[in-house]
Amino acid sequence: MKKSILFVIFLLIAINLRSQSSYDYIGRDEFYLLKTGSDVKSTHKLKASELKSSKVTEQLFGIDYKEKKYTNVMSDEKFTRVSYMDGLKIEIPEYEKSGIQFHITSDKYTMLLQKGQTIKVGMKADELKDIFPKSFAKRKIITEWVGNEGKTSFIVYFSRINNNKLEMEDSWIIFILNNGLLEQILTAHPL
């Protein structure tokens, strides 16, 4: 009986790892969020994982934002939401159980990968395909997401190194395309 249970657990873990490995992944400390037009070679940029307060976001993105503190009722985790009316929302956890969450809806903000690739709203689907080929191949038409029905989406898993071993997180970045152009970039962290 114990061998059967261990076999089933091993099988489920293997299936989960196999399905995740068929997607692209990115570490939370492997990209930056920048104002479009910022000097991407500047030494003053911060990785997205280093955005730990509204004061830090203010230094990078300006003072024209609204701040709201709230508690997620499902996880009891406290967040600060920093909202820029020109297309960026960042949710910063008070305690680092999870990383920042963000939602980009305009070309005024850029996601810069450590490898030098830039991703921003308005870029063509083929450019995203070159950056995230595995995930792009698994893109799907959105059917049950109010306001996004008929658009295309794909996900890129967050990853981390733990004991010198790559681990996939249970959270990801969602890229939403409309008519062949990137329309939104947002993170998802299921509870």
C-alpha cells in the first residue's frame, strides 16, 4: 500500500514538472519594469523583485499615482497597490510570501529582460514568439474572462533557484494579445 501511494505521488509530481517544462519560465529577479524611453543601460534601474515600496516605485515611475493598502481576504496577506493612471498597477506584498504583482496596459511601461529583450504593449505577436517560443506555442483563445473574450493569451511561469535547483512557482505572467498585438501584461498568483 505504501509503495502504491509513493508511486502515485511520484507520478503526479512528474506529470506536473513535465507540463511546466513545456512552458517558458523567468525568475522574478531576471527582469526590470521601466518607464518606456528610460535608459535600459542605466545602472540606476531596479529589478522588479526589488520594488518593495511605493517610495521606490515613485523614484522609478513618478509621483502621479494613487496608493491603497488592503488585505487579501483569501490569503490574509497585506498589500500596497500603487496605480498609475497611464497604464501600470503594482501590488507590493507587506511580507514577502509572494513577489510583486503587476498589470501593464499601455506602451508607457516596458518589461526589460536581463538578456536585453524588451517587451511592451503594442509589440507584435511574432516578436513575443521569438522570446517565449514554448509558451507562445501553447497560446489559447480566451473564452471566460470578462472583457477579454476572443483575445489570445499565453503564460510564462515564474521560477526560482532553491538549493542550486530550478523550481517552477505556482504563479506566472500572462501575456494578452488582441489582433496580433500585445495588449496587456499581468501576473497571476492563485491562492
